[in-house]
Amino acid sequence: MATIKVVNITPKAQSGNAGLDAEPNLAVNPENPREIVATAFTPDPLGGPLAPVYVSTDGGDTWVLNSVVPGNNTVAGTGDITVGFAAHGGALYTGILNGRNDDLEILRAADITTATPMEVLLDVSAQDRPDQPWVVTGAATADGAGQDTVYVGNNVAKKDHHSLPRTAMVAVSADARTGSGGFSNVPVDRRAGTVHDGPPIRLAAHHDGTVYTAFESWSGAVTNPAEPTFGLIVTMDVVVTRDDKGGLGQDPFQDLRDSDDGGVGQRVVSSRTLPFDVRVAALGQERTGADLSIAVDPTDSNSVWIAWCDATGGTVPTDYVLHVQHSTDRGQTWAATRKDVIDAKNPSLAVNSEGLVGLVYQQLTHNQWRTVLEVSQDGFKTLEGTVLHQAPGDVPSSGGGLPYLGDYLRMLAVGKDFYGIFAGNNAPDRANFPVGVTYQRNADFTTHQLLNPNGVAGVPVSIDPFFFHRAA
């Protein structure tokens, strides 16, 4: 029978932390699953020049901060940050928005357990308005044991969210381990009619060299009357592209053509309404618009899953809705599987070595944020659902700062197991954790009070990253 553990990863030494350490990400070393790296909007505790990552070497039971990421700022450490381990050799690859200059940087650490600063492999100027680097690694080269194939989805707007079409990109390196050839930033949206692409560019890589990308192709946007300064109502298509040679040949990411118009990339759905709110909190205290995930079955590269959110399909026009669809023919046709989830965001999909599909998401219901893990063997006809965390949606206050929980979380499958991370209210209350929880930071679960590093004075409730592991 499967077991699930949840761990608050804030180290004991940082027990006084009261920040919004949101938008978490995760990497698990496939050759040594006890080695795990997590990220969040966490600054260096000493205010140094390097931002930290969270590192565990015991399968997620205990964590330490390791400040090795260039460009620390005192509020959030970095901007967006995601991570991925190489298929072989233990190198960790990281995509960041540098906390000091907003440049998009791709980084490498040969051994993340050391204090050696990460090496910068690529730097994209902040003048190009890069956004949401998303790291995925693969083994598409013939000598996968000696080279690291690395993909970093990113959105290079260059000007703003209104002016430049087709901003969805994937930075690709065939040999990031040695740096031979460097990274090429490849456009993946080649469809006519796009006025802009949404921030999330998500990828799924199969060991046979099949690589899928998913993105939001915006065909129009009008000002959101509820938030005229920063909000948009977007009309979008959800598009999937595919490359059958690891993204390493000529004309990459053009192997999937739309069955209706022959354009590059298959539209999963078209003309969906998306409330895209840059600063306004559109769902509780959280913003909406960047919710997208794609995953491929490691046993069958023909089988691919996608999840996204929009404002179509709900019971009332204002609903924000999570959808899940499945393709069995390499992304050519898609069918709905799981029933839509109302007022949910931050979906993340993964498929394990036995074809078990996992979905994790966060749902605002009755003014509570619930983080839910679901797994299914039969395409969500039946499912095992587990609430990992539940807590009031208005505690703590965002103070006007966004993101609150984050524009994404992450789940991965390694072998039969699922590993993931989410951000949430850190009040030490057993009722908030139906499957139990372990804290490293000082906390009194009787009085529901966080404590400072000395274990005495109270610390206000804030947002922390939480690791979870479902072991088969």
C-alpha cells in the first residue's frame, strides 16, 4: 500500500522566517532519489550575494539551505527559479531570473551538496523581458551517459505582453555537461494569428528522444475592467508541439501539425477565455493565468497528458476551471479525462514507471486553500485522492504582494514514486495536514504557534514550501 509523507522544509536555523516563500520547484536525482533539491522565493539568511536552494540527502526527511545561486536579493532570493537533475552523473541544472538584474540565466552545479557557486551557462538580458524559465532534462543523445541534454522553456517578450507575437521559446543544449555547442533558444510557437504567448512554456521529455512542449497562444486580449491597469481578459489556444529527435535536429519542435489547418503544433482547445491578472488577486489572494502542465508516460511516448486552467466550462462565468486531457497518438487528438475542477490552479502532472498518472493542484473552496494529490490507473475513471494540506485562504495576508502561493508548483515521478512540492500556510495545526506532517522549524502543535530559533518567542504565520513523497 502506498504511503505519503509531507515535510515543511524550512530548516530549524531559519525558524524565525516569516516571509512568503512561495512558487516552489523540485528536482530528484534519478540515480540517487535520496538526493533532492527544492527552490522557493527564499533569500539568503545572511544577505549575501548568492541565493539559496534547499538540499536533502536523506530522501526529503531533513533539509539545509545551500547558497550557491548568483544574484540574491533580500526579499525573494531570486526571481523565478526551477531545477532539474541530469539523467546521469548527478549534475543539477537551474533556470533563474537573477534576483539582482532580472536576467534569465541557465546554471549548472556538478555537485549541489558543495558550497561551490553554480556556473552560468547562458545569460539572456533583462532588456528582452524573459520570464518563467522551466528546466527539464532528457537523454536524447546517442551517448546519454556522457552528455546532458537540457531544455529550458522560457518566454522572451522583448517589449511587453501586448506587442510581440510568438514569444514561446525553448533553450536547448545537446551537451550541457561540457558546454559544447552551448544553448540555442528555439521558437516553438510558429502559428499564424498569435499576438503573444502566455508566460508558461512547459515541457515533457521521453528517453526515446520525444519532447513535447505546451504553451498558451494568445489571439487577443482586452483590458479587464476589474483591474484596468494590470489585468487582461485573454482569448487563447492551448497548443502542443513535438520533436521526435530530442529537439536537436533541423526545424526543431515541428513534428506535430494541426489536424485542421496544418499549422505547426496541435491545438488542444481553441478560443478559450483566460483572466490574466498580473498584479490583481483573482482567486482568493492569488493571481491567475499561468496554469499549465504536460507529462509523458515513460513507458509509452505516444501517451501524453495535459492540464490547464481557463474561465470556460464552469457553472458561472467567473469560474476559474482546471481541465485535464489525454492523447494516445503523440498529441494529435485529445480527449477529456478527469472531471473539471472549479476554482483550482497550479496543476502538475506526472506519470510513473507503471503508467500511474498523478495530478496535484491547489483549490480554493470555502475560503480554504486545499492542496490535493490524485493518482489514477485508468485515466481518472477512478482515482485515489488525498488532501495534503488545507488552511485559510486569507491567512497570512499577502500585503498586496504577488505571487502568494505562486504561479506553479511541481511534481515528478521517479520509478514508481511521486515526489512533489507546494507552498502553503505554515500554521502548525494537525487539522491542516490530514496525512500528517513533519516540521524542521521550531513549532508548537499544541498551541498552534511557530517559534523563533530559540524555541521561545512567537513567529507569525507565513507561507512555507512543503515537500511530499508518495512511495509505492
